[in-house]
Amino acid sequence: MKKNIKRFLICLLATSLLLGLPGTAFPAFAAAKAEPVRIMPLGDSLVVGLGSGTSTDASGFRSPLQATLKAAGVDFNFVGSSTVGNANRMDPDNEGHLSYRIDQIAARATRWVEAASPDIVLLLVGHQDVLANYRLSAAIDRYADLLDTVRDAAPGVQIVVGTLVDQPTSSLQRKTDDFNADLRELIDQQAIEFGDVTLVELSGILERADYLGTVPNDPGYKKISQAFAAGLADLLPAANKDILTSSPLKIVAMGSSETVGLGSGIGADFAGYRGYLQGILDDASIYYDFVGSQKAGNGFNIDIDHEGYSGWLIGNIGSRIPTTFPRLQPDVVLLNIGSNDCWFSYALNDAPRRFERLIDDIRYYAAPDVKIVVSTVLESTDSSQARKVKKLNESIRDIVATQSAKYGDVYLADLETALIKGRDYFDVLHPDDSGYEKIANIFANTLSEFIDGLNVGVIDDPDVPSTPAVTIMPFGDSITLGLGSGLGSSLAGYRGYLYDSLSGSDLAFDFIGSNRTGLSNNVDPDHEGYLSLRIDQLTPKVLDAVSGTDPDVILLYAGTADLTLNYRLGTAIDRFEALLDEVRAAAPYARIIVSTVIDPATRSLQSRVDTFNDDIRQLVADRAGYEPIWLAEMSGVLRTGTDHFSALVPVDSGYRKMADVWEDAILRALAERPVFPDGGIVW
């Protein structure tokens, strides 16, 4: 390894000496061009990013390298005929080609390079030659020809050459070592001869955990990006070289469900405060990397790594420190823990001691000079919980003050009263997006005490109420409309009673929908209920009704007309599943609560209802393992005859009972940890 470092330094020295000779200017693109520096990643599968995932935007080393260049103030444009990666977050242009050998790249390099006219070429190729054992004795000659081809196609170009990464088997490693030895010698010679090549040493920088087979995974590609950034440092004189040659600030968010982001939505990228905080760090051009063994959030937009565990206590989190921190080696720890200790009243008299031990373990196992940002526990909207939180937070503030004076590495982010009840909460414990945004700003304020250049956002609370925390869409047939209801339910069926009940709780909510039925002075009349429509007739209504409204909760009730009319009941559940699929496609992140059908007033319908309800229960149970869906069990709720308007339609007394079931299901759905479908959302 020392020899490799020496060669790298010699290469850089030779390049700088040549560039400094009389009559020789620094690279023209760096000194004179007003346009962005055109950078072409050229090579094989590792340039494409084979083996990479969401935290590198499925682009291998290219996305993290671009993040570093942005943080360093570099005006750049990646170029190439191929586009691979999340174009919403990074420049996906490149000239990487899966499984190409050196000769295959060289055969097309003239056309590619001439078309893109790069100022810098990042060259990483040879991996496939080694894997295929393809004429390795002549591999370095092919590489030299490729360098000449690139040089001829783009006069004045600077070429940054990466050695091959290590390989998992001894036989492949021997071939890799031989190839790299020849490559280092070639670059040493060409650096002196041409002054336009720089060697980046990738051998030895990856660990066993950094591979997916023979190619790197996301952590491996991030290390490769750091090596390339350092190799570019002397070729980009306008850049902040300290950022290019340093590692990112490794941040771990650690705690319970608030760290996971329970209750957050699209605005927070389903990552709670982590999503908003990363936006603040990005705006301030802070070079960071969120780390952790867990993943949650929209991986297409943010770094989803964290150490959050829903339902965990202080002691549970402490048990993770010795096993995860030696590997993660975080520079900054954002610690939010204690809400579950309060909720379960778990040994609260001993909680301060456990908290102190947790901080001591973080200091012992984290990176040297770690900074520990400790938050107080968020105030609950439940009064008994709030009293326990207040007492624990007093201890937390004392611990932070004592340890800060003693060690100088502990900082306080006081969250206890940061949120407004009824406005910033998702449920009694967890914030909604507006709450998480406030938490992110408080964390950022604390981080600014030791991170230079961090611009902290401020959220002002307007005098008017904010958007309700939970949007609820009642969707379905005549029962959703409220057929058969009277003044007791404000002519809104179960919706009237549900509105009254939820209004008396701490939950901020808003019924939504394009239809309005009910006495609007008494209830929120918005809904998506349709008179006498069968399941198949409801399905075409979904797209216009649901798309773009972004409901948090959908209350789905359908089947009344099908059962009453005895309409193709053998396939009723198939039609219902098609309706459910349509709803899910229109609202992929909504909590869907599916109701069984009420028992009928006549015995002749009971067997139909029982069969249909059994199918509904099974359908919900099957889907509950991979999407946010819950069951509202209406069977057995109504009193036969007394609570009915007609065979399958309630009167007010029946609707009141239905409202109780809906409310229970809503609160259960909001309190439980949801499972979201594929597409970058991981819980």
C-alpha cells in the first residue's frame, strides 16, 4: 500500500511539474472556460454502477462523486451517450458499458469522445478482462492504445485513471495485482511523457462488506467516489480542495419511530426529520453521508440510511452501539430516544442512568472527536404521557449540560415544546410533515454550532390553522353517501357521527372528496360516495376521485348493490380486488381501511354477505404483509331490524355504530407502523 501511495504522489507531482513549465498553462478548461467542466466517466460495468442501489442513485460512484463536486463548488457537466441513474437527483450521462473489455471500449472510444468533447475523462476499465482471463499478457498494451485513442479524440483532455478494485478470490486477485502493477508503471511513464494522466488508487480501499459479488455495493462505490474526488483535486483549481480530498461528514440518526419517520409523508420523503434535514444540509453545500444499518424513506430523493427502530427503548438502542458503531464510525450522532420508555412507563426512575450509559457508549465506539446531538423527547398530546416526558426531559437537559462541560462533545436539541398540538402531530406521539420539518430545523440549529456554513431555516407559525394533519377520503357506494340517514347524523350517515367523534379527539383531520352530502354547518360533507353503484361501476370513478388528492386515509366500503341485486357474486371478490388495485395505484402511500359489509336485515341475504365478507377478510389479510391496509369489521355490529333502513342500508342508530368501528380502525391504522409498496419506500 505504501508503494501505491508513493506512485500516486509521484504521478501528481509529475503532472504538476509539467503543467508548471514555461509556456505551459494549467488545463485550459479550468482557468479560462466559463462553461461547466465536461467530465466523461468512461469504462465498463463499474462505470455503469452494476451492483449499486438507491443511496447511490443506482449509478455507482458517479452520483456520490457529483455530490462531492457540488459541495466543493465545482461547475460541471457529466457527458456521454448513455444515461444510467436517477435523473431527478443527479446527472446520469456517462460512457459506461456493461461487461466491456478494454479493446471493446477502445473500438468505440473515438466516436464517443469526439461526440462528447470532454475536458476530463474518468477511465475505469479492465475488470472484465480479468474476469474473462482475456489475453492478460497483452492487456496493458491495449490500455496504452486506449489512452492514445482518447487523447487523439479530445486534444488537451485530462485523463484520470483508476486501478482495478480488489477481487474476492485468490486467483482473480493475483491477476488483478499483475494488471494493476503494469497499469501503475504505464501511468508513471505517461505522466512524465504527456502530463495529462493522473492515477487514482482503488486497490486496497474496499473491505469485504463493500462488495456484491465481484462488483462494489453502495458503500464500496462511495469509497471509489472519494478516491476519484481526490484525484480530481489538482485538476480543478477553483474547487474547494479540502472537500475533494476529505471524507464526507458521516451522520447517524439514531432512536425509535421518530427517527424512522413514522407519520411522515411525501413532503418529508417518508423519512421524518431526516428528509428535511438533508435538504437543509444540501442547501448549505455540506458534504455528508447518512449512515446506518436500517433504511427508510424515499431512496430516489434522499440518503435513507439510519439507526431507527420503532418501539425501542433506551436500553434497546444502547445494545446496538457496540455492534454497529465500530463499523459505521459516525462523526455526528443525532439521538432521539425515550418516548417509548415514557409510553410504557418502563423503569423511568432508572432512565437517566441508562441514558448516560448510552452517551458514554456512543463516545467510546464512534469515530474520534464524535459530536453527539441529544434531543429531548417530543411532548405527547396525551396528558399522562406529557407528564412523564417532562420529567425525563429535565434529566436529559441536566445530563447534556454536565457532559458538555466535561467533554465538550454533547449538544442539546430541545424538541419538547417545538410542535403545536392539533397541528403538527400525526397521532398522540408522532409528528406529521409540518412537525418533522420543525424538528429538522431544531437539529440544524444545533448542528450549526459546530458545522461552519450551515444555513438554518426558520419556520414561522401563522395565525391561521395549518393544513389538517390527516386527510380522510370516504369512498364507496350508498353507505358512504349516507342513504337512509337522518338529522341525527346530519344526513351524512356514518360520516356525521365519525366527524363528531374525531372532532372530540386530539386528531386534526379533514374529510376530502368531490361530492358533498350532509348539513355542512354540522359536519365536513366532503366524500366520494355514489348512490347504488356496484363494485365494477365504482372502479372507473377512482382515477378522477383519488389521483392528485393525496389522501392519508381512504375508507373503502363497496358491495351493497352487488349483494342486493345478486349480481355475479361468484366473481364479486375479483371485482373488489380490481377496485382495490385501482385505489392503490391512484394513492400508493395512503392507508386504506377496507370494511366488511354490514349484516342484512333479512335472513335470505345472510349467506351471500357471509361469503363475501369472508373473501374480504382474506383479501385484506393477504395484502397486509406488503401494503398499508387495515380491516374495519362491520359484521355483527348492527342489531337486526332495529338499525336498518332497508336490507343492507342502516338508519342513524346503525350509522352511529359503524362510525365507532371506523374510528377505531382509523386510530389503529395511524398508530401502527405501515408497510409501503416497492418504489424506493422502505420501512
